[in-house]
Amino acid sequence: MIKVTVKKNNDLIEEISVKGHANFDVYGSDIVCASVSSIVITSVNAMLKLDDTCLDYIEQDGLINIKLLKHDLVTDTLVNNMIELLKELETKYPKNVKLN
């Protein structure tokens, strides 16, 4: 299961951790894992393209940890959009994705 943990401070998202594997299908054919990866990496890349100092992140096998360093309209909108997309996946694949 992929577990997404969102840490907030005063209703602002400060840190997001995405870890685990969906185990929906075999490695290389897992559409849930590919969807989560695409959502998260595309969001991170978009934020960094607009402001390369807005976040720090670590990507390792089965883990992506994102720490937001700045809050502005664009960054917060992209982060909230990422969380909403992950929530949609959780609704469709509750045995494979869990948000905390």
C-alpha cells in the first residue's frame, strides 16, 4: 500500500511523505503506482520550475518526502491540487492508496 502523510501547520501544508508500493499489479504494470508517481513528480517539477527555492525533496526507492519552504498562491495551489488528485486515487483504489 502507498501511504501519503500530510503534515500541516496552521492549515498550511508543511511536509508530504509518500511511501510504499501499491501492489495493484506486477512491477512495471502497476497503474496505481504509476499514477501516484506521475501526480507527485509532475507537481514537484511544476513547483520547482516556477520557484526552485519553494521546496526540498528526497526521492528514494519507495519514498518521496517533500518539505515546503515557502507558501504563495501558486505553490499552495499546486500542492493542494496534488493532494486532491491523490484523494481521488484513494477513493478509487482504497486497498492500494491511503492518505493520513
